[in-house]
Amino acid sequence: MRLRTAINLPTSTNQTMYITVNVTTGTTVHFGFKIVNNQIFGSCSDGTTQSLTAAIVTFSDNASFALKAKLITGSKVEFTVIEALNGTEYTGELTTNLPTGQVTSAVMNIYIAPQEAVAKKLIVGFWDVWNGI
């Protein structure tokens, strides 16, 4: 299963976001990305425990990226983050706490939690999920 999307992040502080296949804010079965302030992480969970990559990329305000997360069932989740401005590619991988079973109760999940009393915004350019069937 693969998730691809393009995003713009107008701000880089006081925010936590998830961009995932399946609804999550941490330990529910999912795979995708977690954004904390100005860093993007790969994220997955088996329904009990969440795994996170090291920060794949650190960004400034108004950053744009293409994101790809590929679940290779029973093996790993591969993460790719590409800067829209210059095409620089960053990667990460997780091999623990992989999602199992059906991971499609919500094909698109975006969760935004501001950590201050200020509105936060995430701009999504496109969303593509492929289940490999």
C-alpha cells in the first residue's frame, strides 16, 4: 500500500500534525507522517505501539514537500520527503510496530493540533493512495 501527497506548511512552530492512512493520533493502526513543529517524521503503529523515524527533514515557514510512504506488508515502511523548491530527497524507514490487517478504514487522515491559541493551516495539493490490488 502506498500514500502520496503534496503539502505546503505555512508555519513551522507550535504544531503537531498527522498525515496518514487510517485515523490516528499515535497508536491506532496506521502509516504515514507526523509533523512536530518544524520536523517531519515517518510514523506507523501496529495498534499498540507507535514507531517514529528520526526527523526526516527540518523546515522553515512556507515549506512545500511531496511525501510518499510505502508499506511493504510484514517487512517495512519506506518514507520519502522531497522539497518542492529544489528537489532534494530525504528518506527514512521503519521495520518495527508495522501495521497488520486492514489499514483502510480511513484512506485519508489529516490531524492538526495547534500548541498555541493561533490558527494553523496545512495546504494539500493532491492525495493518492494505492492498495496494490
